Amino acid sequence: MTDMKKEQEREELHRAIWAIADELRGAVDGWDFKNYVLGTMFYRYISENLCNYINEGEAAAGGSGFDYAEMSDEEAESARADLVQEKGFFILPSELFVNVRKRAPKDENLNETLERVFNHIEESARGSESENSFAGLFDDFDVNSNKLGATVAKRNEKLVKLLDGIAAMNLGDVKHHDIDAFGDAYEYLMTMYASNAGKSGGEFFTPADVSELLTRLGMVGKKEINKVYDPACGSGSLLLKAEKVLGREAIRNGFYGQEINITTYNLCRINMFLHDVGFDKFDIACEDTLISPQHWDDEPFELIVSNPPYSIKWAGDENPLLINDPRFAPAGVLAPKSKADLAFIMHSLSWLAPNGTAAIVCFPGIMYRGGAEQKIRKYLIDNNFVDCVIQLPSNLFFGTSIATCIMVLKKNKADSNTLFIDATNECIKVTNNNKLTPANIEKIVSVFAGHTEEKHFSHLASFDEIQGNDYNLSVSTYVEAEDTREKIDIKKLNAEIEEIVAREATLRAEIDAIIKEIEG
């Protein structure tokens, strides 16, 4: 199948998925309702994933025509321990998506049935290695919420529609799952919900084009990495982009991240599963990264990509422990209490491997403001950690129109220069947002990779030059914008004016002569 045809089919599938999701939504706000759609999609996915795994195993052992979904719960129970060890979870045949859906229209207690099934799935992992990957995964799927309906009957009616709607999503034949179909549908729905939800929903969602750029910047010169990390990982789209760009085999030890919002944390773990990342290949924690960082004891990361929240408040110097924290202490000063941006930068630098690269989206203010932020920039430049600063176009993100920047950090730079790239015009307009095209991304990455100078686009600044600018790291300080105004030739203009004045004098004289003649 040609790429064009595949892309067309994908777009058709996306339209169909959004139509189903939109129809299911009804009175519930889209951003709130996404937990139900994505949770049901996840329930379908793990049910089919487990079925496929068991059925393929039976077929390989010579048992043709076997279907786990038709087995009795009693018989299936004997395989529980092995399956939990291999897959990380277990679902009884009667509790599989396909069977619950079949009985749903006649099940007056569907809400209770689903709650029980979800509890059983989470419980199946308890006490095993996969416990952390499954605990609380369905917490945001509240089957008794008034958002679904005022009465149990109304709620159940909605739940039946949900099961039917998700079943109707054409995500590939059960036996030949295109692994990407579920993950792709998830990403698409998240994008649609974020773009429709405005500020509240979109604030932590990194669009695919920006994810691609960050990952490609972080991967220049690398064929493989030990693992990828995001200190503010949201729903995990940035972490998973590394796999898309590099291929699964190139990430040896998996995906690591931390997320403060519990709903988003649950979505991130679901996203991992939907992209067929095994429970032993990801480690996502739910804590405040700045105050309570996880992964202290892990080997440092060779790739860090992140779009942390802009200018959020944090404890800063109110917390006496933080100035002695080995992540922040080296700079000798903490990021301001009202602007935690540079705390995320310092944290990422601390977690970065000696041969690693961190690419982080930043709020532009941190590049030029004075005070503590200037001192932290001085520390970063004096120690030669800043490899590149890229000014991005405005309006790339959902929920904010500001023009952001990317800071690329390295610990082992070949020289003490810092590259500045002005990519403000590298985009196209799509509806209300700007978007980076593959050609835009390619241009930015190739200039970054070559550390090349290009008039009005990039400049390689020396340490002395940056020091001379008081450690200001704004791209506009180093890259002169092209003057697109019309050039005016003063000599030519003066000659034209003289000609006009002379012509005016001639006309006056002619008019005077005519008037005289008339009066005479």
C-alpha cells in the first residue's frame, strides 16, 4: 500500500474515531469525557491483547480453533499466575471487553459490573512486578459519576453506548493487530480533545510536530540510547516519540517520566500500554518532580525531552532544603518562587548522562530576565552546558499563543560555542494554530547538527560574546532579523521629487497664462 493511501485511510479512521467520540460525549465536557473514551479503549486493548497472546500460544502448540474468550472462568483460572508473570495482568474470559459488551444491553447493573472488572484487572497485578504499572489505572473512570447521567439507568445507557462506540472503532483485526492503531488513535484523540479544550486541557499536551523536533534534536549523532526521560511527562507523547523516531530496538532500557497530575499520570501509563510498551519497559512516577524527584538511583539518561509547565510557582528559597539539593546547589541560587522554569532545567541537567542530550521547551522570559535567573544562566554558560537555543514560531501549542524557545543541553561539548537559531518563520498556518512541517523540522535539525551559520537564521556565539551580553540568551540578541521592508534609494527619490516640483511649476505657469487669456 502506498504511503499516500495509508495516510488517507488513517485520516478516514481518525474522522470516524472523532465522530464516535464526539457523539458519545453528549452533555459531558470533552476534556472531562476523554477519560471515559480512552479508558474504554484501553479496556478493549488489554482484553484483545491478552486474548491474542493466549490464542497464538495455543495455535503454536497445535491447538487450532481455540478462543480464550469462549473458555470458562474456572478453566482459565489455572493460567493466572503464568500470565501475570508474562503479561503483567490477568482477565477472566467472562470479564473480557467482548463478553462484557455482549451482555451490556441487558445488564441492569452494568456500572457495578465494570467497576468490578476494573478492580479485578488492577488486583491481578498486585504483589507482582507489574503492580506499579497497573495500580489505580482506572481511577478516573468513574462509573457512578453524575456526568454520565442523573440516574443509574441513564448512566448505564451511556456506558452501553461507550462500549459499542469503542467496539465500532476500526482498530484492526483482533488476530492481526496493527500495534500502532491503538496508540495512534489515542494520540489523535488526545490532540483533538486538547485543541477543543483550550487552556485547561491543552496546557500539558505537546503537539506531534514539536515532539518530533525535540526528539530529533536530542538524537543527533546517536543511533541508540540507554533510555529516554521526561521530568514533566504529561500523557507521555514526548517519551513515545523517541520510539517513533529511533525505532524500538534503539531504546535499550525503556521510558521514564514523572508527572504531578494524577489523571494525566494514569493517561500516560495507559498510553504506554496502548503503544505496546511492556510493564517492565516503563517507569512513570506520580510526584512533584521539583520537590520529590523519583529515579534518583537510576543510571543517568542519554536522552531527555520535555515541555515543562511555563512559569509555575514552586517553593524555591522558602524551602531551606532546596538550596542544598544536589540538583540546584551548583548554581548557588534557586529559580524564583513565581517562576520554576529554570528549576526544571537544572533538574534535567542533573539527570543527564555525560554523553546525553536534553532538549527542553522554555518560556522566553528565562533567557533575558535579571536576578536569580541571570545567575543560573551564568552558571550554565560558564560550565559550557548550553549547546543551542532555538526561537520557535508563536502559536504552536494548544492553550497558549506565545512564541516559545528550545534549550539544548549537553555535558560534553566539543567547544565552548553556543548556537542560536531563529526559527520564528519556520511554520505554516493550519486553522488557528501554526504547525512545523517536515521541511521546517529538517531545516532546524540540519543547521543544529552542523552548527552552521546562516544569515538571518543562525549564529554561533563564542563564550566571550555571551559574557559580553551579560549572559542574555535571547536569540534576537545574536541573530539579526532580516529587514523585509522595501529598500528606498534616497538619491532616486530626491530626483523624482525635483522632477515633480519642476513639473508643478510648469503647470502653474501654463494655468496662469490660460487665466490671463480668459480675463483679457
